Amino acid sequence: MFAQPQAILGLVFICVLAWLVSERRDAAPFRLVIICLGLQFFLAFLLTKTIGSEFLFVAVDSVVRTLNDATRAGTTFVFGYIGGAESPFVVDESASTFVLAFQALPLIIVLSALTSLLNYWRILPAIIDTLAKGLQTVTPISSATAFACVANLFMGMVESPLFIKSYLTRLSRSDLFILMTVGMATIAGTVMVIYVGFLNPVLPNAAGHLLTASIISIPAAIAIACIMVPSTEENVNEQRVEQANGPIVFSESNSAVDAIVHGTQQGLQLCLAIAALLLVFVALVALLNAIIAAVFPSVNGAALSLQSMVGYLMTPVAW
């Protein structure tokens, strides 16, 4: 009973906070904010409470599991037991043979290659274009902006603007800020599958939950972005919207194999970047925890750490 008022209070608080740091508070588009929040509630109801929503969750989770199994076939062939094949030696029951770099992250490479292939075949752009037209019908943003926003569901926030690279110079500051905000608010498909692998043991149909969260975050991100950086050049922006309506630049690959190769190379770069960042940040957190434990006294018999400090700080918010 308490969760719903708390969630509504959180929505109001975030909108007020965005308005306080807005570039122009007098130009905040409150009508657009109401429309976007209404769309968010509608999408949440549609994706979680309707008859076909449970089937959608199961279907998405099944697709992710199939991708995991297919990737496991590749990793076991290339890396052997390190990639998930049967171990050639006896493994202690208390030990784990899971290796993140060789069993989880390669899924990013496979999905990147598959995404590039679907982009070359115009299947992915057709899906994105259909969803973008629906978004543009409800929110007054350009088709190019709507297309890039929806593309964030499948691509990363770096790759999705490349779909509309011909139109980026025609977009207003408000439109560009929308692209950045939506990119931060959504989960790229290549990363989502990794999260699903981590969450599936403790959260059934994790893929459906993450996809739903990503979808309903799009209108919310548009609302926050328009509050913080409102469009202050209405007539010029309308002209830019018309200019931005038009054909979108798709894959530049010469063949299906070329698309797979390019997608694999891009996925490999992302995979290596994620592995390197994980290594560095885990090491830095461990170093910081060691410094904190040496400087500050223990709390409740346990050494103080960055995790516990953030936990104490966020307790009132989580409550």
C-alpha cells in the first residue's frame, strides 16, 4: 500500500528537481510532461497487466536463453572448458567454473553481429521505424529524434544516433539532449542480455522485466530532458522537424557476410571495453575500501567500506 504513494512522490520529486536545474524554467513544457507520464503509465499497464503480457515476458526470455545457448556453443568450441564445456578434471562442489570474460561477455559479440545482420536486411530498421512513428504520434518530436530514441532499445547510446547521422546537425539542442537522456535511461540490447544472465537465477523472466523497464523509460526520459533543456526556438524547431523527416541512413555493409564481420568487430571492441572497465573499477573500489578501512573505525563490528557508506546514505531514499 505504501509503495504506490512512494512511487508517485518519486515521480513528482524527479520532475521538480529537473525543473529546478532547468535552463529556462518559464519555458518548461508541462503539457508534454503530462503526456509523457501518461504514456509511461499506459505502456506499463499494457506490458504488465494485459492478457498477452505474460506471453511476451516468456517469449523474450526464451529468445535470450536461445541466444545464450547458441553463444555457449561458440565459446565451448573456441575456449573449451573455460568457455563452458565439460571440465577435463574433477571440480570441487564448492568451486565455480564460471568465467565472466569467456562465458558471459562473448554474448555481446554474437548479439552485435546479429544486430548488424538484421540491420543490413532492413528488418531491424523496419521495427524501429514502426515504433518511432507511434512515439512521434504522441510526443511532438522529430521523426529522426524518435527513431534514434527507439533504436536505443536495440543498440547502444553511441550506435543509435549513427542511424540519423545525416540529420544530427539539423536537430535543436533540446532534441540532442533528448537523445543523450534516453540513451542513459534505456538498456542497450547487447548489455541487457548480460544482465539477464546474471538475474535469471533469482528473477524469473528477467529479460521481460528489463525490456519493460527500458521501454517505459523512453517517455520518462523525454519528459525530463524537455524540462531541463526546453526548446526555446519553436518556429525554427518546427522547420527542423520537417527537415528531419525523411529517409534514415541504414547499414553501409556490402553484403550479409560484410555486415556480420563489421558487427563482430564492433561487438569485440565493446566486449573488451566492458571487461577492461570491470577490471579497473573493481580494483579501484577494492583499493578505496582498503583506504577507508584503514582510516575510519569499524561500524557494528564490520570494517567500513564504500558499499556500506552508500548503503547508509541511500537508506532514507530506499525506505
